[in-house]
Amino acid sequence: MSSDQPPLNLNGHALLPKRSDVMIFVEPDEDPFVTGLHWRCATCDESPRFVLRDGTVDVQEPCAYPMGITTEITLDVPSGKLIVTDDLRDVYNVDFDAGASYNTDLGQAQVVQAMAAIGCAFGPVGDSSPNLYRDGENSYFIASPLYDDNDVPSLPESKCLAEIFTELRAYSIADFEDWKAKGGTPGSKLLGEYTVVDVAPGTYKFTLHVGERGFDKFDFDTERVFTHIERVAPLPSS
């Protein structure tokens, strides 16, 4: 921030684009309101209202999600088989523009929840090409490892179950038999590369971290764990 600009108190918001060196333009002293700030919050998608008070530019209303958003959804996997890829919109599709802007954490969380409601665990992860790893008997995680100078990954390759090539900038996971029953066709040119992973049948919870404050899915210099997955219930008795 320029030294001749007043301090900026965002009151929990993170402006789009995500940056701290914003330029502040202040109206004459008799007008306490600030002009020149037209960004929306990268978390809640609101347009903050700025006021000059005691030499500081304050956002009047706090962000509803000052710590960002952790998104949790569940996915039923009765077949015990997961189809893992980046894009399953051949079968599972929602309007990405129905709610808050998809460029914000809230908009992405809304899409994740809408996709889960129709049977797809979806998660925006940028152009990260992450992998699905086993983390325990019935737990997994989606992450991009960090590679050393010898191209050795920070995560064990022996636990890698699937590679996800993120042309859609996301992962998409569903019950393999549910996907086929709804019209999915293995080998379809629309599908792209995918992996079928065997898991214990049951209900799985996906905890997506990309909306949390401070998480940078574009930081290729660190190991990034995007999502934790765990089975939270077996199949109900028939």
C-alpha cells in the first residue's frame, strides 16, 4: 500500500482480486465515504461499503465468513466403486451461475453442495492435477505433492490410487454404478481419463479445504491437501 494512502481495515473480507496493495481514493473531508473501491469480497461475494473514520478506511459490515469456508458433503457409495476424474458433467451437472459468483469461496461451496445433492463429490482445485491417496482403512485424501530436485514426491506413491488431470480445474467423484445407471458411458470421449477405485461400500464424508482463509490452491511450492475423505457409515441393513 502506498505510504500516502490511509490504512485499510477489511473487517474480515478478502477483496477480489486477492491482494493487499489496493489503492484508496478518498472524497473531500466533508464527504466521509470512499470511492474507487469496486471489488467484491473473494469469500462472501458481497460488495463492501467503505467509510473513512479517524484516518482509517473501514468496511462497515463484517464478512460472514472471516475464517473462510470449509465445505463438507457426503456421498453414498453402495457399489463400493468410485469413478475418479475431473469432469463428470456428462451425468452430473448444475448451473454454476445460480448463486454467488463461482470466483468466490461462497459460490464454489454452493456448487459443491449442489453437485453433492445429485450424487457427485465435486471440488475446485485449480490446475493442480492432484492425486487420490489412501490414508487408512476407510479414509483418503486428495492432494498435490511437492517434488524435490530429484523429482521425488513428498507423498508416498505406494498410497496413490488415482491421478486426476484437472482440465476442468476440479475433481469429480461418484459411485461408479450410479454414474453408469444415469447414462455414464465408460470410454466416452466426453469423459476423458478416469480411474475406478475400490472402496468399502458406505457413506463417505468429503471435507474440502480450498475455501479456508489462507489456503492457496495455486501455491505450487508447497504440498497441498485439498480434501479429506472418510467413511462415516456403512450401508444400511436391507
